[in-house]
Amino acid sequence: MHHSEHDDAHLASLGYTSEFRRDMSPWANFSLGFTYLSPVVGIYTVFAVSLALAGPPMIWSLLIVGVGQLLVALVFSEIVAQFPVAGGVYPWARRLWGKKWAWMTGWVYLLALLTTIASVTYTAGFYVAPVLGIEASTDTVIICGLATILLATLINFLGTRVLAMAAVIGFTAEIVGALAVGGWLLIAHRHHGVGVIFDSFGAAPHGSYVSAFLAASLIGIYQYYGFEACGDVAEEVPNPGRLIPKAMRRTIYIGGAAATFVCLAFTMSVANIGAVLDGSDPDPINTVLVEAFGSVGSRLVLCVVLISFLSCAMSLQAAASRLAYSYGRDDMILGSSLFKRFSAKRAVPPYALILAGVVPALIVLLSRVSTDAVTKIVSFAAFGIYLGFQMVVFAALRARLKGWEPSGAYRLGKWGLPVNIAALVYGVGAMVNMAWPRTPDAAWYDNYLVLLSAAVVVVIGVVYMALHRSYGRSNAPFNDAIPDSEPLIAPHLLEPEVVQ
């Protein structure tokens, strides 16, 4: 049987017929995950804060978090190999547990994705300003953020093939840029040896260094997600049960190595690390770039950085739109009739894509009224993604204990249970670290901002589920990973509404 026929048959056995085109090559699938993870975006965004908190040893968090997220990726690999359905964490949670758990998992993850898109595109504005030689005013940042969202949305609207091509271009630009910039810094602008990563330079002089390191480790925690995007587009990849698990692992390996290389290069190139720690140099990346490349050269580097921001936003949108489409196809949420509509011409879900563009744009526009409000909204982004991850990891552990044995092309075998447990322990620990209050002088609601924002999202989701029981009307298959469970619904082919 030809791969495409086998893929269609596998999907049909899971209860679906897909309208997507399997135009995404393994390389493009990996590139999508890589550009979502985006080592350049992650390092350029958080480097200054982490270095100021814990000094150069903060780089070790990239290794620690990389191992933890690899465990999560291995769990996801088993799931997507058995259930290669568009939408990622929502359909996975649905098959592992049930409709209510899946609804809440998807809700948390969708809002986290939308706020992350807003966060990435808003931050991009601060890099556009020095490229154009203008002040990064509120209006400038907003305009640049909206332009990034618009361009990413247009790319996504052109279909899977164009999205795949754009992802490969974004990956190539980012990896070449990272290697070129990092290599030049290490060759021509290095001020420290490798041993600098063992020197804290007196960070946290009045407190525990462990606490400072945990706070600085957010550079790693904010870095290693994006691999799940490889599975969000499972119906657009040929032979997904074999290829997507490979793409997920490569995203961790290559993305993590690139991020660590960039972080090491900048750390060894900061001439005065003490000035970063005491706050007199709040933007060490810009300082290093100007010193190493000059004003013109640093602008060229920032142009590559902006390509990385665009690629990251594009990949995030693709993931969010497939999740919204998956919700709509299963009739799980208000507006399902729109979200499940599909453009046969473009082979994309148009209204789901519009949602992934409009909501982040509104959040960016909100900064015109209150920058503080935007900060509060996007503070949920990374925590929400981790929460969505761990809801799937927990569902997988529960299913294993009830007898689930992964039957896809990728299986961990006897290592499945210990890896699952370790992934859950790591994920919960990372969320505790993200939510831990670290600003005792601030108002209590600011000190617990991450936890409060997550609680608000969950409470709104619970209220919605209580008032609008759309999940109860969904007749798509669920809870079928666990053997010998009572038959819940016979799988059937679900035909999405097609838009010409």
C-alpha cells in the first residue's frame, strides 16, 4: 500500500477523513518545530535577564531543561505515532482520557499559543527600531507587531506548501545566522574563556545562589517548546507516525544545540559582565553586537533576528489554527461551524487562521492603552504551554496505569512508564519554578501574577464548560487508547465543511 493510502486508512480508523494536503516534507516538518522553538528568539529575549540574575552559569539551565523537555517529547512521540491527528495536545488528550479533559487541555493551550504569538510579535518591535534607526516607542512597537502578525497570517493562508517553504527558509536563515554570529564572536570578539560558565561573578550576593539560578533558568524553560508543532500538522505530513517523532527529537537536539551555542558565544563576548549584574548595562546583546559588528553590521544581524521572529510567529499561528480547526471539527466549542470550515483551494482552515491572527493583534493593540495589561496577559504564555503539556503527560500516565500500550510506529517499550513519570516530575517542577513568587516588595497580585493568570484562564474554562456544554454534543471518538474500556462511540468519518 502506498504511504498516502496507508496514512488515509490509519486516519480513517481513528474516525476522520482529512482535507489537508500532505505537502509537508520531513525537513519542513522539523523546520516548523525549529522555528517555533526559535533559539534566536528565545536567547535574544531572555539573555540579559538571566545573565543579570545568576551570571554565566545560567547557561547550564539550557542543558537541564533540554533533557527534561526531551522526556516530554518522547511521551508525545508515542502518542502522535498512534494518533496522528491535526491539533496536537487536544486530540491527544481526547484519545487518552476523554472529552472534558481534552476540552480543558485544548483551551489552556490555545490561549497560551495566542498570547505567545502576541508576545513574540510585540517583542519583535523592539528589534525593528534599531534596524530602522528610530526610537522603540509604543506606537512603533505596536505597528511592527501588527505588521509581523499580518505577514505571518498571509504566509499561512497560502497553504501547506508555502508554509513548509517559509519554515525551511526561516530555519536556514536562523541556523546560518546563529552559526555566523556566534562563530564570529568566538573568533574575533571573545573576552572570556570557556571557564567563564563556572564563574558567577558574585551574582546573588545577599541571597541564595540556588534561588538566583532557578530564576535565571527561565532562559531554558522559555526555550524548549515548539517541538509539539511538528505534531499539530500531523495530517499534512506523509507517514506521520514515523517522521513526526523524529522531527520532534531533532527539534530538541538541534534547537537546543543552537541555543546553547548562541548563549555561550554572547556570554564569552560580554566584556563587562559585572556591569550586566549591577544593571549599568541592561542590554548586553546590543552592546556586544555594536562592539563586534559596528552599527551597520549589527543592523544586518538584527535583520536576521527579525526573520527568526517572523518564522516563530508563523509557526505559532499554524499550530494555533490547527488546534482551533480540530476543536471545530469535533464540534467542541462555540463557533465550531466556522472553525471547521476548510478552504479546498488553499487547503487551510481560514476562520481558524483568522482567529490566530485577530486575537494576538488585539492583545498587541491593548498595549496602546496599557503596557502593564499586556505584560499581565502574556505572563500566562509560557506557563500555559507547560500546563497544556503536562495535562497530556498526566493523561498518558493515567492511561498507561489503566492498561494503555502504545501501538504506533514509535514506542518506548519498557522505558515508557519511567520516561512518562520523569517527564511529569520535570514538568511540574518547571511550572512551580515559573510561578514561584520572587518579588516580595511588589503587590501580592503582581508577585503571583503567573499563577493568577493561569487560574483565571482555568476558571473561565470551567465556567464555559458548565454554561455551554458543547463538548457533550461532540460525537467524535474519545478515550479509546485504554483497552477493554466500555465502547463510547463508534468511529465514523467526519467530513469538514468545505469553503470554495
